[in-house]
Amino acid sequence: MGISPEQLDFERIRGHVGHHVVAVTYGNPPVNATLECETCGMVLYSADPTTPAAQPATIWQFTLVQGGVVVQQVLAGEPLENEITNLAIVETAKALGIPLGELISDQHDAWSELLETVREHPDITVSLSLITVLQLEQKDATNGNAHRRQAGLRAAADRRRIRPRR
């Protein structure tokens, strides 16, 4: 990992020869890293972790709305088409009060029949569609924007110093 000349030029470095320069990270886990001159109290270079590029992902989405309220919303990976379609059939039939034994056994035909029946019930809306979303790197509960906003408040307490070799 190097610093390009545009980010930290010769004159800027030369002005701090003989000063006490340290590398510091802020936050736990780190959300920012800097090179700082402690003699002058100046930040020479600052960097945030790189944000991963968003990748398109195709997933199935089933939504059941009753009386204007989302009762159920399910997302499933593209390979789970049969499973989410079965779930959509079961949950839609339940919302309509139709026993599963009364539905056509073919999955596609059963779903089509339920969609026709739903049109007769203005208080119920269902959808099952293949959608494309932008997927970012998965983060746990301690990462992300909320943590980044709080990092500035804890920065001084969480400072870690890495001293250059002499």
C-alpha cells in the first residue's frame, strides 16, 4: 500500500523532517487512518477504508399486502424460485381463506388462479417478481454508517499509534 505523489508531495514531507510524525487510526474497528505531524499538529494524509463496489444481484421478492399493510415480504436468491413460489401460494391462499386442497396441483396454474382471485379482493395485493438489487459487502451490527458517525466522538480514546522505525 503506497501513497501517490499527488497525495503527499515532496515539499509537504520536507517541511516535517525532524518532526515527530506518526500513523494513527480512528475508531474501533478503524474507520479512518492518518499520517500526522505531532510537532505541528498537522494531518499530512488521511484515508478512509475503500467502499466495495455495489454488485447487481437478482433475487425473488414476494409481497403480501392486506388492508394497506405489508403483512409479509420475503426475499430469496434466484435459485430458490420453486420454494418462494410455494410460499407465495400458501400465504396467499391463507389470506384469501382458500384451503390448499382446493388449488390446482400445478404450481404455475395454482399461482395464476390465486392472482385471478386476488383481483376480486381490493383489500389484498400480492406480487411475486424477480428483481435486481445492488448488493454491498455484508456488514455486522458494529460496522457501517452508524458506527462511522460515532467514531469521531470516540476518536481520541481509541487512538492507536504506530511509531516509525528509527
